[in-house]
Amino acid sequence: MEKESKKLDMEELANIQVDRNQSPIRLDLFLMNKLERVTRSRIQKAIKDESILINDKAVKSNYKVRPNDQIQVFIPKSPYNSDSVAPEDIPLDIRYEDDYLLVVHKPAGMVVHPGLGNWTGTLVNAVSHHLLGQDIPVMAGNQGDRPGLVHRIDKNTTGLLVLAKTPEAIEGLGKQFIAHTIERKYYALVWGEPDPYEGTITGYIARHEKHRKNMHLYSEEGEGKYSVTHYKVIEPLYYVSLVECWLETGRTHQIRVSFQSVGNPLFNDDKYGGDRIMKGTVFSKYKQFVENCFKILPRQGLHASSLGFIHPITGEKMLFESELPSDMTEALEKWRKYVHTKKEKINA
């Protein structure tokens, strides 16, 4: 009876059909690459608690996934859902709104949706207050703490997001994201000058084999998801560059791991190695200059600048642009002055 009542307090997080060509791999490692933002320790605990079933049966932690296995992952029911996300009177930078959708500009430091450790203060909490009294839809497959969301950007990335206000809108926008027809342009401040100045970075993104909280771009498929990032250097400054990026796919940390993989991590990206000097000397004067730039831009230099899609109801082509945020602009200006001064001294 205890186990039965326990199941009533659970809901299904994932239902995975293992590929017929899957090679044997430990269940916890397999799920690490399938479930975003879930640590290995949490997966192992879920296996121990019999919250993960293989072909409707509980298994031990050393179980190796086999071809055609059916995996069900259960989690405790969240106290938050589309009707109970706490509305909070947080200012929103709204760039467009009609009866069906909402386009907002997210500032740095704001988490997109509630989750472990961030149940309040998120963009969704703010949107719930803005749309107070409206029944905001949740996209199929999402948890109830993500009303209106069809995509997201990282906490410390700034820029544009579109949210749906009706079931028809969330379905229409969702289909465009799945079909990769959404136009998304980003500006990134990266270390060094990517070679070539214009190109495409492809690979398979999955969790890092050792650092499981990080993602990694692998050259071979494995358990990763295919990723395509087009880029063009807009302003090369030797030490750093302003780069324009277009995404064909939408993978976790896609731009950040893509540029890390080619040796040009995003400036001040503490997760992927950009928070230390990657170009130039380590002499104290230059080091102090870089540290000052880090203070001006205390996050990864990434901004979602452009968002284009077909309106899911009217069929109209929609395109929104967002200006480069002040912290990126100020850091970029400091680098311009530094490089200009350097050239003047050389030519003197």
C-alpha cells in the first residue's frame, strides 16, 4: 500500500523507447544524456527509490540499457503548475503583444521558468502576473511550471523570447521550433578571432563525460543531439571578437559549447573556460584590464538579438530585433580603445 500511495504522488517525467541499435550502457549514464538539467546523483537516487522503471519493472543501479527497452522516469508531483505558478509583479520589457502571443526581452540574471532552487523571481512568474486571470497553455511534454513557453535562453543570456497565450498559438509556435524554421540571431563576444571569419560549427551536443553539469560538442553521434551553428565575425579585435550567430537547431548551451570547441569560448563564460585570459599576455597590467572588463560584463557575452517566426494564427511573418545590452556594449568599447591605443604605440 505504501508503494501504491507513493505512485499517486508521482508524475511521469519521461517515457523513452531505447533505439534498436543501442549498445549496452549503464542506465544512469544513458539517462544523463537524455534528461536535461538532471544530475547523475538524482538519477541514481531515483533508481534506488524505484522511480525509474524498465519495461514496467524496477531495476538495480548497475542495469545496462538494452535495445528496445521502454524506460519510464517518474518524479514527485510539483506543487507548481500552469494554474499555480506564483504571479509576481516583476517589470517586463514587452516588445510585442496581441491576443495570442507575447514577445519579451529578458535581462541578464533572470531565470526563464521556475525549477529547483528558483521557484520565484523567474520570467514565467512575471508573465503569470501580467496575464493574471488568463488560462496560459503548457506545451505538450513540458512540466506545469512552464506556461506559455516554447523555448528558453540561459539565465545570464539577454534577449528575445516569444510566449504563447492560447493553445492554438503554443501548438503553432511549437511546430515551428521542432521544424527548425524559427529565425534566431545572436551576438556573442568571444575570445580571439575565429578562423575562418565566417563558417558553420556542427557536431553532437551531449553532457560532458567527466563534468556532468556541462555540455560538450562531440564529433561523433553517440548519445548527442545534432547541432548546427552558423557564424560571421562582425568586429575582430585580435584579443576578442564580436560574432553574429544563426541557429538551425536549439540545443542546451549550443553557442557556448560550439565556440569552446573551436578554441574561442565566450568572454567571461565561467562554465566553459571564458572567465580567464585566453588571448594575450598574463602580465599584471593586461590582466588588470581584463579583470575590469569582467566586472563590466559579469556574465557570458551572449545576446539573443533577433527572433523571426510565422504568426501561428494570422500567418503573418514576424521579425523582432533587440539592441545590444549596455554591459556588452561597454565591454566592447573598452576593447576597441585598448586595441586602438596598442596600434598607436606600435606605429609611433
